[in-house]
Amino acid sequence: MLFFSFFKTLTNQTVTIELKNDIRIRGILKSVDQYLNIKLDDIEVLDLAKYPHLSSVKNMFIRGSVVRYVMLPRSEVDVGLLEDATRREAANQAGKAR
Amino acid sequence: MAFFGFDTTLPRDRNGPGARGFFENPDPFADIARANALGDDDVIDFEDTYDGLGDQLPDDQDEFNDDTFGTSSADKSVGRDFDFFGKTAQVSDAIGEEQVRFSLQNPNAGRVAPQPAQVPVQPTAPQTTKRSGYEKYSDPGYIPDLQAKSSVWGVSQKKPEPASAVAAAAPSRKMMSLEEVEAQMRYHGHNTATPAAEAFLRSMVEQPQFPSQLQHLQTLPDGFPLVPPEFIQAQMKQGHLPPQMPHPPPGMPELYGGPGHMPPSGPLHMMQNTNLPPQNLPPPGPRHGPHQAQRPQRPQQPQQPQQPLQHQQVLPPTRSSNNGMPVITNPQQLMHLTEEQRNTYLVEDAKRAKRNHKIFLLSRGNGLMTPQDKNFITRIQLQQLVAAAGNIADADPEAVLAEDFYYQVYSQIRGAPRQHPHQPLGHFAQTYLLQTGNRLGGHRRGNFQSADNHMQRMQQQVQRAVEAAKAKPKNKQLIIEGSLGKISFSNAKAPKPMLNIKRPDSSEGPKPKKQSDLSLSDRKSILTNLEGVYSALMAMEDMERTMPPPPEEGDAEAIQEHMEWRQKLHSLNQKLWRSLKVMEPIVPNSTTPHPFIAFLSYPKGKKAIPRIFRHIDQEQRVTILTMIVVHLDSLDVVRLAQPVPGEAQPSLGVREAIDLFSLAVMPCLLGYVNEAPFNIIIGLLGLVINQTHVQTVARTKVGLGILTMLLSRAEIVKEAGQASEHDWQQWVEKFNVLFDTLELGLNEIFPGSISSGDDMYVWQFLAAVGIGASPEQQQRLVIAVKDRVMETVGYSKTLPADMGSQRLNNVNLFMRAIGLDVELLG
């Protein structure tokens, strides 16, 4: 849930998503779900010349499993809080595993 | 049809008592034929009714026939072209079986087949028999659907067919499709009671065996739209039947449909006509009972050649065809039976009556609720289920926080992100859905009709119920009493562990090996300590959130609760303190840093200090401060920050560490020092002088900062007059030592060259020294830093106005402390 929780805070931010097939898409993160499927609005494909078939796509839904990276605006990430959230997540997992 | 002389009789056509299939029940309609065979015994001769009916038919309510069988013209136009099967089935068993399957799937096929001309001539109906093939419906446990559709019948009728056909014990039997039977019944239903029926009814009422006969009536297959038991009972109460009763009397319950569907005379009438041959029976004669067990929708086939064997069996219309019992179609038949037969018959009848009564009792509530009603009830139940589960979840914000910590806290800190319609369905959405209850989703599908919503809501509720059940596994393990093992449940969040190994308590973790060098394991242990500190911190922060309200006077329970809370907090505090390792013994001249100092050398260690300081008491704070002061020159921010010749400033990493230390740790220390009693300040200064290399410390920003802190606090205490004479004497002694030590290196405390920017902290330190210094010391101070002052003033004039004035202000801090001003330097 940590990543889901984290990406939820990035809604309506501009992110760049690199897919496992090397396509990079920049757009406004509209929503994310528990599978980290991602909905992007106002998208822009970074090297469009390579992927002309995407030139008319305005928004897309990306299945979470095909995402390689999500590049985030740094200012929108509260690192300290994220560290703590990570600790809690780890504690939760440890608690569940026990 | 015989190919090459083979016996092509279909298996189902083979006669023989032993050849019965797995269907125990004989042909439900066999008794029609049987009754036909018994025709001589009937009081009412078949021929009487038959002729009359045939004449009546064309004039009377023919329009219903069209409804039932389709229009005649349509039938003709349909023709026989479609009936490929009819031809081919004669050839192959396999195709015959295929056809059975087909007819199972298309029960309506039978509707088309009957020739319209033949319709009037098929007044046969299933007879009230001992064994009708529908016994299973009389099973007390079986509650029949009294509104069964014809399609249901189509299925149930077909199944017993092959087996019963094979049995063929009854002579001259002819299978009728259910559709035909229904059609006949309906036909008779529309024709009001014939005189013969009336006569029968009357005779029936007057019979001494009336009750049993009545029960007999009720044993008609339940699915038939026949006389409801209520009706029979009503008749019994009246004691007689009205002579002409085409419809149930007013006020009678009409549970099973309109009057047209269940005229009382229908079944009764059919009883009279049991000896009528089915429609596609050829005329009686040697070929009587062309029992090919062909489906009635193939009426073109009755001419199929008979097997001799079959023929023989068919011919003599034996009476004891089934199980030696005659078929009683009329009360008066009983009179002709032997005593034994009659007794058996009556016993059977009583049994049946019992069963039927039970069915009646059970079916009393049938049809009271529509499917919609049932849906509604189910929905309410589910709603309560979900609400019960959901409320537990709602009441535990901590659980939400645990799952969604980052988002929740981030939202609180930075303000929730704009709400938008596509927000992922999380706890909030679920809560929202629960609160709105039955309005769920209504606003989105406002255009849809409510009937549609019904099922959707159901589905959603089921979904939520399932989710709630999934989310809250009641027990992670099930231990069945007496069993040796545990059954652990798994879900997506907590998969079933393959091995169940008990871990040692985490607090028993390995202690840091202080003796070893800064190896990986040492680093690891430091980081482990660090995480221990953080987990303790988070636990304490959680505790703070759950702090019970301050107890009121006399509220023992609240006080008790509060005490327990404090107890827990205290134990957490002890845990935190242990994890910090502040109290680890100081090993003099050790090459490895003290655990706490090592702790502080990590950025997250520095960041933890402000949080730690919020949760510890003053004594613990002074301990930490003392620890830092004692190890001042081994602090990373001091040790690594020593100016290296040839480099203007320390490396980037060190500068970041210094900045972080200044931002995170220093304010905490300052906050404590500003309230610290004077003797502690004196002691700390003494520690700096005795335990550390003052000149080294003074060459760093952090070291100077701490010195400034102590000096300025002492000055404030003095100004406030809180310092006792004795303390002040001690302070002055220490100060003098410090001053003498520092004087030689005063020029070296400035960072790099004059142009390297930030030297404010140095001027602050000098100011702090200058205030506390004696006039003689002030003079020495001015001499020591005079060059730097002049340089800075000169340099500031070359800078832009605002930067220049800032530098001058920094210098002025010091100058004013010793009673001077940069203006004087002109």
C-alpha cells in the first residue's frame, strides 16, 4: 500500500513514465489504483518520432505492470515523511509475517 | 424400417420389463393408454364423449388454439421441410439420441407439429394413476413450483420417456409430448364442463369412497394447472358440487392464475376421456398402439413398421400392465376390484393423501413474495452485514493510518489534493459509499430505472461484503481442538507462510561491537540502532495521538487509563533511550567513536534529534548535550570540517552535514541551553576546555556555534543577575582559560578567505566572547582580529550595497559587543 499511498499524493502533478518498452510519456497523473495502474491526461510522448502511432493520443490508462519508472517532481515528495511511511510499512509487513 | 434385416428398433422401443432404464418411473401418460385398454370397465363410454367433443370444437374458442399452437396457416406454411430429423431418425440410433437432446433444448418444437385438424381429436390427458411418473414431485421435501413454465415441463417430460418407452409394459401406450398434454388440458379448460363431467363430479361426491377418491384427484401431477387443493377442500365443505361450475365460485382463492387456466372441470373431464387414443394413434386394430416411442412432434411417423415382438405385446390390452394394480379412473371401478386390490389401493391412496397434504401445507406461502421482494430483503440483510463490518473499520482511524500513512499525513500536512471524480477507491470512498447507503451510485446513473439499480446495488453490496470479509480476517490461524497443527488462512496481504518460525524478540538484537573498527558490521549495528530509535519514536508519536483526555477529579477509570498510558509512554521512552546508546560508557582514547556520536554522523541520526528532544525529559536532554560537548572534536561535523590547506571550504558532503547539523541539532541544543541552569553551563564549558582540543573545535562552524551558545547563555544569566558570586567566579576562571587558549588561533577561526561568504557565525562568536571579556581581554581581542575587521570593511565596499551592508552588519555585531562601531572605522 505504500506505493499506492505515495502515488496518490502525486495526483494532478506532471510525471514522466517510462514503460518497459522504452516509451516515455509525460502527462498529468490523474489517478492511480492499488495495482499502480496509472491514468494520464494531456500526455506527451517524449520521442514521438519513434512512436508516431501515439501522436494522436491525448490521455491513456497504463497498466501498472508495464511501468518501469515514474519520474516525479521532487518538490512534491516529503522525504522525511516517506521515510517514516516506509518504516511503518516495513513494520506492518513484519507484523503480518509473524 | 429394417436395413438388411437388422433389428433397427431403437433401444427405447424395445419392450421388456427388464429393459427399463435408470428412470424408475414409468411413462406418466401410460395410463391414458391403459385406461384405454380398460375402456370396457368405464362407466362412461369413451365414444360418448369423444363424438360430442369433436363436434363442439370447431365452434368454440378456437382462437385460443392459435395462441397455443400457432396459427394454422403458419403451420401449413412451415410444412415439414424442417423436419430433417423425422426422416433420419429412422435410420440411426445416434441421430435419435441427438434428437432427444434437441427436443430437450427446444421444448417448443412440439407446439408446431400437431396438425391443426387433429387438435380437436386429442382429448386425452394424463390420468390419475397410482404411479404417474411424477411421484418425485409428491416428495414431502419437494416444494413444487406451481407456476412452472412449459419449458420446465418439456425437460421433465422428456427424461422419463426413453426408459418408460422401453418398459412398454402397458399395451397400446402412446407417448404424448407434454405440450400436447397441456394443449389438451387447456383445450378442455376452455370448454366448460361437459355433461359427462358433471355427472362424474356428482357421482364422485356421492360416492362412499369419496375422500380417497378426492385424494386421488389431488395426486395429479403437481405442476399441472389443475384443481388446487383449496378448491377441493372448498368443494368438500359445500358437501356437493354445483351442477354447472365452469369456474371456481367467487371468493375462492385463485392462486394459480386466472380462471381460464384452471377450470375445475378440466382435469375431471380428462379423467373421463382417458380411453381416448392420443392424436397420432392409428385407429384401433392390429396396429393398435404403434408404440415407437416417437416424439409426438413427428406425427407423420406412426406408420413406422412394427417389430413383431412389440406388436405382440402391444396387442392384448392387459389390465395388470404395471404392477398388477388396475387403474382407477372412476370411483365405481373400485367396486369391481377384489378386496385385496381395493385395500392396497386405499392404503396407497392414504399415503399419497398424506404427502399431498404436507405439500399443501408447505406451499401455502408460495408466491407471497415476488422476486423483487426477495431481492429487497436480501439487500437489507447485506447492507446490515456490510455496515456492521464497515463500522468497525471506520472506528479505527489508526488502521487507516497504518495502511495509508503517507497519503493521510501528506494530505494533512500539505492539504488534501483536489478532489476529483476519478479518485481511486480507497477507504474514504468506501466510507462514503457506506454512509450514503441505499443512494449508492444513484447520482451517477440517474437515468436508469430503479429496477435496474436493484441488481446493481445487490452486486455492489455483495462485492463490498466480500471485500470487508477479506479485509478483516477474524483469525489468522485456526487451531482445531485436538489437532496437532494449525491451519493458517492466507490472503493477498498476508500470504500463507510456508514455514512458521518464531523469531527472537527484536530487542535482543546484536549489540554494536564497539571494539571493532568501523567495519561493515559496526556500520550495520549503528544503522540498526538508528532504526530502533525511529521505531521507538514512531511508537511514541502514535502514543501521543492516542493520549486519553486528561482525567477529571474522581474519575477513577479515566485516571487509571491515564496512568496506564503514562506507563506505556515511559517504557517507550526507556526503549528510545536505550536505542540511542547515550549511556554507553565512554572509552577514552578509543579509535572508534562513541555509539551516540556515530549515530549523529548519519543524516537520519541528525534528523532524529529534534523528534527525540520532544519526547525526552530535561535530564535526558542535558545528557545528550553533555555527550555532544564531550565528543565535540570527534563529531563528524567538527572532525571533517577542519579547513584543509589549499581548499577554500570543506567538501560538499561535509558542508551538507554541517548545514543539517546546524538546522536539526543546534536549535535543540540551543533550546535546552537557553533554559539550562548556570552551573550546567559552567560544567559544559569546563568539559570543552578539558576534554576537547579547543583550537580544533574553534575552527569549525559547529564548534564555534556551541561555544557561542554557552558564552551567550552565561552572559544572559549574568545580565539577569541570576548567577551567584561563586558560580560567576568559576565561570570567569573557565572563560579565562578558554580565552587564553583561543587567542593564539583567533585568526584561524575564520573560514578560508575573506571572499568565501558566510562568516557571520564567527562574528557572532567573537561578539559573545567580547561581551563576556574583561576590558583587557577585549583589547587583546581587537588586536587579534583587527586585520580581519579592516579587510571585511574594505571588501564590503566592493560588494553590491545589500551584500556589503550585510557583511558590515556581521562585523558590527562584534564591534558593538566591545563598545565600538564600524562607523568609527570610517
